[in-house]
Amino acid sequence: MAGGWITTKLNYVLGWGRKFSLFHYPFITACCGMEYMSAACAHWDFDRFGCGLTTFSPRQADLIMVVGTISQKEAPVLKTIYDQMCEPKWVLAVGACTLSGGIYDNYAVVQGIDNIIPVDVYIPGCPPRPETFLDGIVKLQQKIQNQEQEFRWKRRK
Amino acid sequence: MEKKKVTDTLKAKFSEKIKEVSFPLGDETVFIERDALREICSFLMKEPFAFTMLLDLTCVDYAGENERFEMVYHLYSIVNKARLRIKTRLNEKDLEIESLTPMWKNANWLEREVFDMFGVHFEGHPYLRRLFMYEGFEGHPLRKDYPLRKRQPIIPMKRKE
């Protein structure tokens, strides 16, 4: 009984800590990057949601933001960068091109990055407004808070 | 320089190599035989015409026609402020043309692009390899017979040994 209570509370505390300390790695390839810049800078400022620290190394990042068109040639690079991130990690796919290939329904572009890596939150739009971006981050925080947390000393079933 | 002077000289000098001369919307256009390309270009590059700049080099696919691929070259003369368009046709079974890389350095990547997208081989090119698509990609996507909905598998990243 008491053990269950402690586990639940630990899960809650870890989720609370993780959702407000998202170090993000921006994987920006196209025009949605402009909206990312707006959302990251002072006007919209997603640092208010604890998502402010941009790391330019995937090894220190919790969250990868895939912003923009991913071409077939670039896909293995994205996959490698995702593999380099430490657990726990989340993926935010931003913009129509990233989600589904968008207008680039052709031989050169990956038709949705969920063909390559798992995606947690999809932010649609061409490009999405910064408000949509913030909404996506809040949705991701809700997801992190409510998911089952992984940690090193966790008893495995 | 007066208009038509370049084409007149070319017609006089390479009469049997020039198929047709036209002026669509005032642009001088010369339709030449394939094997005379290098010769004509090196003539044009020198004085007095001095077409020292290769503006563009591309290919057009006329699917279904006998000589299917049309190579298009745009030249510009900085001294004379003149432009010239050179066209030539290639047969699908014999897709080979002389490279212009020894004359204009920027032809290197332009020819690699045409090779990538259309599969035209350039004789004498120093490093003919795909430019836009990756190694392992099959076919030439800007050809009219490349399937519109065809998707190719993603090739994994190469590891350094």
C-alpha cells in the first residue's frame, strides 16, 4: 500500500521535473524554422514553459524538434541523431512537410518522419503559427506528466 | 554588337554543323549537331565574341520523339553584353555528349545534375557522380517515364571504418 503510494508520487515528481526542463535540439531544415525562431524568442517565448535551453548536441537533449522538410538523403542523418539522444527522449514534429511530406509529394522527400523515428506530438500547419507551436509544447508536457516514467533503479517486471 | 552577327558568323564558319538558327522573342538560338559542341564553344569563347560565361546548362526530355533529349546551353558575353542559346539533340540509345568542364568550371556541377536527373553521360567529365540524389538511388527522376508515385527505400548512413 505504502509502496504503491511512493511509486505514484515518484512518478508524478519525475514527470513534473521532466516536463519543465526540456532541453531541446532543433533539427531545422526549412521555412518552419522561422516560426521556431519566433516561438523561441521574446514575443512568444517558450522558455516560459521550461523549454528554453537549446542544446546543439543531441547527446544532451531530451527533445528533438524536427522542423521542416526531410529529404530521402537526409533521413539517415535524422535517424542517427535520434539514436544519439539519451533516454528519456521525445520527438516534436512541426509543419506539414515533416508530418506527411506536405506539398512535396515526390521522389525526393520522406512522406512523414514517422517512417523513420517515433513521433510524440504532431504540430500541423504550413507553417504553424507560434501559438500552435506553444500548444504543441503544452500537449507534450501533459503527455510527459501522465506517462510512466523510466529511471535507472526502477524495478523491471 | 549587332544582333544576328554571332549567328551569321557561325553559319558561315560551321555551315554543315548548324541545323537551324532562330530568334524566339529576340533571343539568338542555334541548333547544332551533337559532335560539334566543343568545337563551336571554344570558338565562341575566344575574341571577338568572348562568351566567357556559361549561364546555364540543362536538359529537356521530349518523351516519344526520336531524338529524345535536348541539351540546352546558355552563354553570356560580359564584354559584348550578348546572350546566346545553343541546343542539341541526343538519341536515347546513345546518351553521350562532350563535357564542357575543361572550358567552364561551373559546368562540372551542372553536368552532374543533368547526369543525376536525366542520365546523360558527359565524355571527359572529371567526376561524374550523382549530385542531388544519394548513392543507391535507381533511375533518373526527371525523365518523363519515371513513375510519379514511385518511392525508393531509404539507404542507411555509411559508417566510417
